Amino acid sequence: MPTLLTVLLIILAVLVVLLIALFIFGRRAQKKQAVQQEQMEAAKQTVSMLIIDKKKMKLKESGLPQMVIDQTPKLMRRTKLPIVKAKVGPRIMSLVCDAKIYDTVPVKKEVKAVVSGIYIMEVKGVRGPLEQTAKKQGFFKRIKNKVTKNETSKTDKKQKK
């Protein structure tokens, strides 16, 4: 057997083993996430709060209780989380926001939020609906839009002549 074929078979075997391992770990992670989601759904409650500030910051800088920081996995401590500082009743609290709804959370407005512990799961406006902010366009999308605008303006000028 040529050495090239042997090397390719070994690489293929390693890739298959890695794929199987990722599949197994992915299923375990899905099961854990489903259990955690059920627990959060069971403990959720609706609270009226005034959003003071929102930022994406590291867990140590967030102002969350030390017990929460100690319980998080070490890899998660380095990542930036969406943190919302809000006034709930007479207390000012730091809460972790769901990444999906972070952009819709208004600053310096009163909202009704569905909260599970210190985790904001959903936000609704108290006085009317929340404004939807326009998503930022990526670099290539902006360039594409500029090019298409230039082309349409050139065709319009040609048609006028």
C-alpha cells in the first residue's frame, strides 16, 4: 500500500472519530440545555422594572453577586455577557439578559420583563410596544448596497436622456 493512501486513511479515521465525539457531546449538551430551560420556565415571573443601562461586559466586571461568579464555569468567566442594570422596586440590580432580546431592551424606559432569578428572558413595553432597532449591516452588505445604488442611479440618468 502506498504511504499516501495510508496517511489519508488515518486522517479519515481520525475525522470520523472526532465527528462521532462531537455528535455525542452535542446531544448531551442539548439534553442539559432542555433541562435548564424547563427549570427556568418553572421559576419565571413577570416584574416591572426601569432599565437604567445595558452593556456587554465580562462577568467579573458586571456587578453580579460573588456567588454567581463562583458558580459559573471558568471558560464562561472570560466571555462578555449582556448585562442590564435595572431598578426593580426600590433596588438597583444587575441582571443577565438573554442574547436574543438584548437589542430590543430599551434604555431609560419602564418595561415588564419575564425574569427567572437574575436572568431576563423576555421584555414587553409597559406603555405600548417596544421600538425595533434596525440591525447593523455587515461590511460586504453595505458595499453591495452602495454598488447597487450607484448602478440604479446610472440607469436612471440614461433613461432620462
